Amino acid sequence: MDILKQKPKKTLLNNKGLIVTIAVVIVIVLVSYAKASLNSVSLARKDLLLATVKQGNIDVTVEGYGKLTSDKLQLITTLTKATLEEIVLKPGATVTKESVIVRLANPELQQQVQSAEYSVAESRANLRQLKLNQRRETLTEKSNYLELVSQHKGARLTLTAQNKLVKSGIVKQIDYQESILREDQLKERIEIFKERNEQLKEVHKEAINIQLERIKQVEQRLTIAKERKNKLVVKAGFDGVLQRLSVNLGQSLSPGQEVALIGSVTELIALIRVPQNQVQLVKIGQNVIVDTRQELIEGKVNRIDPIVDQNTVEVEISFPGKLPKSARPEQNIDAVITAKVLKNIYYIDRPANVQAQSETSLYRLNKEMSEAIRVDISFGEKTGRFIEISAGANLGDQFIISDLSNYKTAKISIL
């Protein structure tokens, strides 16, 4: 007789239930681990930048960069057409007012000088000739006058003699009257001659003045021609440094064309560029510290350019005090403008990627410095390496200021 064996169904069901239970437990454990992993990250303390919240006064500053430049500049240009014959000095050279920078050539100017010299010599010779002619004329007039006076004296003697003889009838009355007439005529001619002689003196004087004026005019033309010729030797004009030479050897130059730029050495200003979004903080008269990479110089904001160029604005800095010897034109500099002072505020070293007047999250450390929790912080104005904390932190709190923007966890474990 056969005996039927039944399959152990219950045992199999029990095994399947056990497997499901184990799988659920594993999933729960994995999910819990994943959540724990998402909510907590471990970082080494040596790899983190930490900062402590402080309280006090800090300066709001605006940083810029630029160059020192001469406060006094002189642009040298040509007066006439010329060709550059020789370059004596090159940019960067220290010059005095008599330093020769370049020499120019212009043959026409030499001809003008020679022509003007000839005109001056001719005018002076004409003056000498005029004086000789006037002297000859004066001598002639003097001779004629003396002869006329002699004739008048003779006529008077004759008239005196006839005056006695006419009464006795020796001299006819008509002859006597003719003598009287002749004496009167000669007397009148002498008076006219005297008047003409005075007028002649005035004419001679005016003729000489006219010739002297002509000489003065040709001498002025000669002076101008010589000055134009002398300007072919181009000099600096004042003590300073040759900042720019705008011409090349053999170049033909036109009147008014730039040759060189001379700048003062001791009288300097700073021209810096500051970000456009910060220029509203800058005011005339604010204190500035200029860093020449060798020394620090105190200055003041003197002028703010209204034009924006490549998102920056030019600011001019003046230096009330004496500049150090190391300061020179075209020297690269950095500058820090003190815009205002924030008094009795909470502040911290500026965290990475944090801007002024913004809200963001930072990781705050616990007292044991074993853990950092993410908290929201409101920031105010920034200044240099510091930034104001408006809300979200207390005095003495420590924060991680490294760039942790890739982490979204609520807390970080510090190893």
C-alpha cells in the first residue's frame, strides 16, 4: 500500500516571509544611512578657514588701482614744417628746462633768417644815408640863411647911409624907397627862412623816426625767424621727466604736430580706477592710502571723473604732504579710500562668495568645535577683508568661511 507524502508548504511560506522581512530591514537601514549621509558631512579642520564674530569700529573702504602721474604736464609741438634730424633723449630720461630732446631741420628757415638779416642791414644803411642827406640839406640851408642875413645887413647899411643923403638931395627919393623895400623884403625872407628851418627840423626828425620804425619791423622779423630756427633744437622747457616721444627719426612734421610730453617729477598725483558699483561711496576730500609697492603715501580724493569706462570710474588723488623719493611718474599703485566708519558693529572676515547687503547661510561651530550647523546670516556693508553682520550671529560665534557651496547638509562633522 502506497503512502502519499505532502509538500512542506508552510515551511516555504515561512521562508519567504523571512526573506521579505530581512529585505525591508535592509532597505530601512540603507534609507536611514542615506539620510544620515545627506544630513552630515565630515571635514578635516585643517582644511577649513574659520573666523570669529567681532564687535567694534571698522572703516568702509573702496579699493582701486592705477598709476602715479605728473600734476604738471607740458606738450611740446613744432612751430613749422621740419624733418626730424636727431633724437637726443628717449622716454624715461630726466630733463632740465635746457635739456635738448630732438633736433629738427628746415632749410627754408635758414633762408628766412638770412633774408631778414639782409633787410635789417639794408634798413640801417638807409638810416645812415638819410642822416647824411639831412645833414647836407641842413648845411645847405644854413649857408643860404647866412647869405640871406649878410644881404640883409648890407641892405640895412645902405638904407642907413641913404637916410642921411636923401634929405640933402644927393640920393634920389625913388632910390631910397627901393632900398627900404629891399630891406623889408630881406627881413621878411629871413623870418620865413627861420620858420622853414624849424619845419625842416621836424621833417628830418619824422623821417628818421619812420626809418627807425622800419628797422624795428625788420628786426622783429629777424627775431621771429631766429626764434623759429632756434626752436628746431627742441628743449624740455622745465625740470621733469620725458614721458612720451611721439616722433621717429627722419619723420616729416607739420606745424603744431606733437613732438614730446614732459611731466613734473616732484609734483605728482594718482589716477586710480574704482568699481562703478562702489563709486557712490567716494566723496571729495576723503582720506586715501596709496601703496607704491615700496611705501605707503597718504593722500586725499581730489576729483571724481563722471565718465564710466569698462565698469570703472577714474578718481584723482592729490598728496598734501611731501612725496618719498621712490615715487615716480607712471608707477603702478594700489589705493584704499576710506569712505566712512561703521561704529560698534558685529563683523567677520568676509566669507567666500559673499556680497554686501545679502543673505546667505554659513556653518556655525559648536563650543567643542566638533560640529558645525548651517544657519542663515544677513550681511551689511563690506570693507576690505571684513563684512558687517546685520543679523543671525552673536559676538564670539565661530563660522566656517571656506567655500562650502557644494554642500547642502544641515550640519558638518569636524574631524
